[in-house]
Amino acid sequence: MNPNSVDTGPQLATPDELKDLEPSQALKQAQYLHSLLLSANRGLWEWQPHAGVQRATGNIWMLLHKDPELALSNIWTGDLSQVHAEDRESLQALRNRLSQQGSFVDTTIRAYSREGQPIWLRLWARAQVDHLGRRFFIGGCTDYSDSLNSRSLSYFSGERFHCALEAAGDGLWEWDLRVDEVVLDSSCWRMLGYARGQRDSDVRAALVRWKAHMIPEDYPRVRQAMDDLVREALPLDIEFRLKHRAGGEVWVRCRGSLQRNNAGRPLRVLGTMQDVTEDRKRQQKRDLELGRLRAESRGRAGLLSSLSHELRTPLNAILGFSQMVEMDLSLNPDQRQRLVEIRKAGQHLLHLVGDVLDLARIDSDRLAPSIEPVQPATLVADCRQLLDPLAETRKVSLIFEPLGWERAYILADPMRFKQVVLNLVGNAIKYNRDNGRVVINFAPQAEGWLRLSVLDTGRGIAADKQGQVFEPFNRLGAEAGQIEGTGVGLAIARQLTEAMGGRIGFHSEEGQGSIFWVEFLMIDAPDEVLQMAARPDYSRMLPPCTVLYVTSRASAAGYLKTVLSAVEQVEVCSVGDAMKGIFSARTTPPDVIIYDGDLPGMAPNDFVTILRADPSTCRVPLIIIDDMHRGGADAWLPKTYELNVLAEKLRFCLRRPEIDEQGAN
């Protein structure tokens, strides 16, 4: 071959042509061949086992270390610190065998780059003999990461997946449990402020560096989570703080899974790292805002509660004195009607104050329900009896159809459950049409829920207002009509139902009526119900006595007389308001006074105070019908009671004077 020829023939000399080349031409051929071998991802190396001499040249070694000689030592001639733990033992065995015998090597190994990233390398070499007959090896090294990285489960599965994670800012990491080495990709290092990742040649430094960046208070928790993953196979999903290289803290979320060998021994942990600093900041901001809103809510609830209590006293006085003035026989019909309007307005305002107080209690979590097994059919029957007078006044038929679920049990607060039913049925009656109907029934639902439905034949709710149904003080336009109300009944019903673990909802069509419903999970009958022992018949033990019942509800008075109708020795007299009750007790002292806790115009505590301050009534036993025991009375009777319970309370109160006299003697 003539290199000076203008002919553009082959530029690579054959072995036969090399002997005819001039020295300068042979040098050019060597340089040309060298450049072909040392491309961007290739390198050359030489190893003399007998003398411990080595040489490395080419760009591939710069991927491993800035010094090519140290790079070769780290993957072949030295301690193999940059070789993956799984390949070290086999690579050492191959090196030892070649140093004794063998003439060829061609193997693929897994290694770590200068940045600590996993790469695949192909090493090959052939044995040569020097002039003294000693063997040495000359070969090459190539980066095969692109074509071989899917062969190992310990590396990341695919370039597209890796790119997608990098785009999202998430990082990948691997922890080799056998040699306690950690490898983190560039995204993990960027979270700490390292633009090009780890720069240490020893990959073991990755674990040390990350420990150095971890907040000391968080390290025990992270270590425990790692131990739980390896020893107990518990899921790894933990958030902790790291110190950023430029200052400040970074919140990261670390997730991982454990890999085992065929014998079931743990090999490695593979996982992802996500920077959640912004999420944490937003959560902290939300928590602060929630705390502020809760503090404001408690403040408003406290103000409403105090204001409600302060309003009750003057309102009770207004109602009491208006009732006393009504008793004046000298009033003409016009004056009496005006007093009736004053009393009705005062009672409406008193109900509003009570509703506001209930909302304040619920809002401040002070109205906690007392959950117990109850029969909802029994409670609904009691509510129906209380609402019958309102239904009669409104000319509405009130129908209760248990549909065979009379013996069903649910978990609820009986008093709060009745309050929910009274609000729903009361609204269905008030907002019904003349000669309309309200139907209450039970029906089972999926997964063991029992639904109580209240169906009415009213005017229904417009579609554009149905989203506002449960808003407090929103009467959906009814405030302009003749029906009295505060607009908080449904809001209270919803909050009480949810506080008891139930569900509430409605279906309505304008012009057709509405169906409001509540659902509670059914339970089995309690053991004490199934094994209830017979109680003594206290009604037969009552002595002859006179009972004064103070209530404004004709239905309640009728119910008490019906309950005691079989007890001939007990005479019942009822009066319609508190002032008449006090007057009757002073003029004709009864043996026992029963006071309705829901009586408008005077609170039970005020009634007790007036009776106890008067010498003519101070020793008359007093029973208050109310589910809230607030002190002052001799006995308390629940709003739902039967003959034996009432007789037991009466017997207790009638025996008290005898006990007092014996104690005085």
C-alpha cells in the first residue's frame, strides 16, 4: 500500500503489508488502530500477573475514576470495590485462575460509576508471552449498560421507566443487605443538592453520606422501619427529614420492597424516593388553618352557649309573668289575645335559643352521644305520641308502620335518636298540606343497615334548593310564610345522626312531597334483654295518694292518666302551665308533683327553687320528666316510661317523708 498515492484505496494495512511500511507510516497505522479501539465507550488494558504491573487507557476508565489505573484496579486487579457484590466472588476466582493458567477471558460484570450509578461492563483479553516466556494479558473494556441492564433484577427495569421517574422528580435506590451497600440514582442526590450525584469512588460512602444528612431525631424511626421490612416483611413507607446541602430541611417519602433468594434469605431492598417537602408545607399550612378555624369555632360556640343561657332567664320571666297576667279575670278578650301573642312569640324565641344552644354544643363537641343498644321502633312510637297533637292541629294523618321490624336493635343514643326523629317528623307535619299524610316506616338496606323513612305529601323541595337543605337557619324561602320555625332542625338532625355513626339523606320532588331517611347498623339483641329478670310490681305497693302533673301537653297528661288508670288508689290532677302548678301546690298540696321538663315558660331548676323556698311546698316530693338529670328534684323519670318504672319512682318519693321523720326522731 502506498499512502502517498492519490488513489482512495483501503486505509487499513494488512499484516503482510505492515513489514513494507516505513516507520512513520507504521506509526500512523498504530495511531489509527488505537483511535478505532478507544471510542467514547471503550478502553484498552494490560495486566502482568507475575509483576503486578497494569496499564489502562481510553475514555471508558474515566467513567469509573479520574485515574484510569485506579479504575482498572477497582474492577479487576485490586479490591474490586466498584464491582457489584454478587459478581466479586466469581470475578476473583476468574482472576486467580488466569494468573495460573488460561489464555483468554471474556466476561460481563456489574459495576458502579464515579457517581455511584450501576453500569454493565464487558471485559475481554488474550494471553501474550514476552521474550522471557512470561504470560501477560492485553484486552479491552466496553460499556454494555444499554443492552444488558434488564438482565439483573437489582437494577432498574427499563430506560423509559427511569426517565418517567426522573421527570416526576422521584429517585430510585438499592440496598444490598449482604455487604450493606446502598446505591442511589442521580434524582436521589439532587434532592440533597448534589447536581451530579455522588462523587466518591467507594460506593459504600453513599450510605454514610445519607446518614450524615438525616435529621438525628428521625434516624431511629427510619432504622426501625428498615428492620421491620427485613425481619418482619412489613411494608416500607415512611417519611423523614434530610439536611439539604445548601441549608434547610427536605422531607422525603421512602418506599421499598424486599427481595429474597431461592432459599428465602433476604438479598436486597429496592425502592423509590420522593421529595414531599411541598406537600408537607401545604399540610402544615392546612393544619394551622384548621387549628385556627377550630379555635374560632370553639370561641363562637362558647359565646353562643353563654348568650343562650343568658337569654333563657329573662325569657322565662317574660313567659311566666305573661301567664300570670293571663289569669287575671278582669282582662277583656282583646287584651287576653295580645297576651297570648306575647307568650307565643316568647315561646318561639325560647325554642330558637334552645336550637342555637344545641348547635353550639354539637359544634364544640360537647354534646357527645351516649351510645347503647336501643329498639328504634319503641322510640319512634314515643315520638309519634308526642307529635299527635301537632298533627291534629295541622289536620295531617300521622301513620307509623314498623313493617315487622319492631324487635330490631341498633346502636344509638336514645335521647338524640328521638331528637332526630322529632325534627324530621315535625318538619314533615308542619310543611305538609291540609288533610295530608306523614308515613313513618322501617326497611332493611344492604350490609345490615336499617332505614327509617319519613314520607310526607307536602309541596316538596325545588331542585335548585336541595343542596341547601341541611344548612343552619336556612328555611328555603319558607320564612316568608305562616309556618313558624328556626331553620336549624335538619342541621341538628344531620349532625346528631353522623355523631352516632348513622347516615342521613332525602329524596324530594317539587309538588310531590319528600322522603327524609336515617340509617343505622342493626345489631343482635343484648344479652340483658334476653336474660331480663322479672321486676316486682310496684304499682300494687303504692298507697292512696294524689299526683299533680304540670304539663302543657294534653297528650302527655292523657298518657300519664292512661298509665295510672289501672292503679285505683292514685288520683291524677293536671294543670297546663308552671304558675298554675305552683298555685295548685300551695292551695291544695298534693302527695307528689310531676313536672314536665319540656314545659315552656319556666326551667325545671327555677320551678324547683320556687317550690323549695315556700314552706307550704318545700316537703312535697318532686319528680321531673326529662332525660337530662340536672339536680334539685327527688327523682327523675325518662320521657319514655312504663307503669312499673313510674310506680317505682312514686313509691320511692312517697316513702321519703317516712324516712325523714325517722331520721328526725
